Amino acid sequence: FFLSLSPQMTFFNLMELENQTQVTEFIFLGFSSLPHGQAFLFPVFLMIYITTIVGNSMIFTLIQLDSHLHSPMYFFLSHLSCLDICFSSVTVPKILVNFLHERETISYSECMAQMFLLMSCAGAECALLTIMAYDRYAAICNPLRYTDIMSRRVCFPLAVGSWLWGLLDSAIHTFLASKLSFCGANQLHHIFCDVPPLLKIACSDTYTNEMVLHAASVFVGLSPFLLIVISYLYILAAILRIRSNSGRRKAFSTCAAHLSVVTIYFGMANLNYNRPGTGYSTGVDTLVSTLYCIVTPMLNPLIYSLRNQEVKRAMRKAL
């Protein structure tokens, strides 16, 4: 009797398991600890988003219109402004829409798309900041050969390569994430779709995903940061050899804005992806994610407009 019944029981159990793994939407719990604070958060996030779009659009427009800003450094800065607009637009509009609903949800397909675009922007920005550091190295350490080293036929492929680098890294993570099973678990302790929170609720084996994530942290995150550090060590040595104080100040001023952006971006990225998986509350996760993906894109145009004399001069001219 039991032998004859077991195949049917196995079939129904498999059908039940298959139904459980078909998650159609995810619920964000990042702001669940502030159920009555969303009326206050909506205008704050809206103002941050508007500032991000207006600030980065202004930087991009100034670079296109002012002939004095048609140099490799500002060419890469215009790409950084486009990246920051995309970075913020991937997450903030959905957060704003969810603030208007009782449940903060996102469909499965939208979650995969958001994660793909988010990691594409993150990987591309790491590569672009590294290229900008190399540009400053070439300008200060090899000023006589700068126009040859950073010619247009070199700058354009480097910029395109940074975008492709981010897309490739993101495609790998998204493909592996799409193979995960969730067994009905659809509550993300986060405010947007990203790889770490998805791995926490997956019921299938995540070993490959975790190994690829760690490898990406080294090749996409740590390696570019080390290259930037090496570039600035050479830059510092070259600046210290400059005899005039005015020359030193001018050299430092050309690097100050980029160095500030690098410190903020890589610091937030490290907190977001490389902190321990346990021991942090949902509130801390939400704060770090907000700083990394929402506040940082807003700060970049402010830093470049306040710390860069040429950008301020172009802004006054435009006004």
C-alpha cells in the first residue's frame, strides 16, 4: 500500500515545491521600522533626486557648451555625471512610488532589471574613477606628453570600456541570481534589489553566487581602488618636487575634487558590499544603502562645482 502511494506523494510534493519557488514579487522591509515616517521621507528623497538630476545635468551641459572644458578630464567628468543620473534613477523613482503605497513591493522581473542596471552603474563608476585618476597622473607626472597619452582616440575607447566593464560584471551577477530559488520567501530587508539581500533569502545553493560576488569585490572594487592609490602616490611625489607654492596649490586643486569623490564612493561601496552579513540591524543596512546609491550621486556635482575653479567660472559665464 505504501509502496504504491509513495510515487503519488512524491509527485505532489514536487508540485508543491515548484509552486513555492515561483516568487512573483518581493516586499521591501527597509523602511518597515519607520511606518509613520514615510510622509517625511517622501519629500526628502524627492528633493535629493531632483538635486541629483539638476546638478549632474548642469555639469554635463556646461562641459558640452564651454570650449574651455573640452579636455580629457572634463570629458570623463561628463560621463560620470551621466552615470550618476542613471545610478539615482534606477532606485529612487521606485522608492518614491512605494512611499505612496501601504506595501513596498517590486515584481520579480523588475527586481532583476533593477539589480542589473544598479550593478552596471556601480561597476562602470569604479572603472571610470580609475581612468580619471590615470588622467590626473598623466597630466601631472607627464605634462609634456599629456596630449599624446590622453588623446581623443584613447579617451573615447576608455570611456566606452568603463560602461562595458560594468555591463559585463552586472550580466554575470544577474544571470546567476535568476537561477536562484526562493521557496516562497519574498521579504527583502533592503530598499532596492541587490545581490546580497537576495542571497540571504534564497533557499537554493548560493555558493557560486557568493564566490562570484567576492571575486567581483576584488576585481571590480578593490583592484581599481588600489590603482587609484598608486596613481595618487606618483602624483604626490611629483607635486612635492614642484618648487613654487602656487604650482603645488594648483596641482592639488586639480586632484582635490576627484580624490573627494573617490573617498566617498569607495568608502560607501565597501560598507555596502563587504561588511559582515550578521550583526547589523535593518536600520543600519537602510542607512548605508541610502548613502551609497542615493546620496553619493547627489554629492558628486556639488563637490566638482564647489572645488573646481574652471567649473565655477563656466557656471558664472553661463548664468
